[in-house]
Amino acid sequence: MTWRQLRVLIQNLPPESATMTAMRNALSDEDMAAQADDGEPEKGRWSQDQQLMAACYDVLRRIEYVLICVNTEKKAKWPDRPMPMRRPGAAPKKAKPKLTEAGATRLFQLINGGAS
């Protein structure tokens, strides 16, 4: 076996394997803090049980949101919808740009045939 093959085997081990657990446990506190601060779950690998747990988490937050909305008065401000947990391979959603007064005026002109 070549060194490259060994590296590929280790890199593709599941996150819950004994080898990956030992590598995580060997990290210093500074390295662990740096990885926690710079963490990007969408670039990592998740096992099937982690994917299912994230789906359950999203459903539970959605149920909580609906329960809060149902028990809130109609004129009161509702909470923001919960964002789904970030997953590997999916970048976080970008915020929608707000429509400014100038943009609204331009849009109104375009709709009414004022595009010149």
C-alpha cells in the first residue's frame, strides 16, 4: 500500500470511526477552539445518523415556530422563521436584498412601460 492510498483511506473514514475520534481527541485546546470558530459544516462530511438528527432538529424547530405563531395575537409581531441547520454540500442562504425607495420607483416605471 502506498502512502497516498493510506491517506485516502484515513480521509474517507466515517466521522464516528475510532481513528477519527482519536484524531479529534488528540487536538490541543487552541486547535479545537480555532476549528470551532472557523467551522463550516457545509464543507464537512456527515454520517447518515447525523443527517437524520439534523432533519429531526429542523422539524422540531418548525413545530415550535408554528406553535408560537398559533398562540400569538394577530396584530403582534411574529418571530422569524427558523433557518434549517447547515449541512454538508449546502451553502448558507443569502439574505434577500431589501427593496429601496429608488428601486421601487424604477420597478414601477418598468412595469408601466417607462423603460427607455
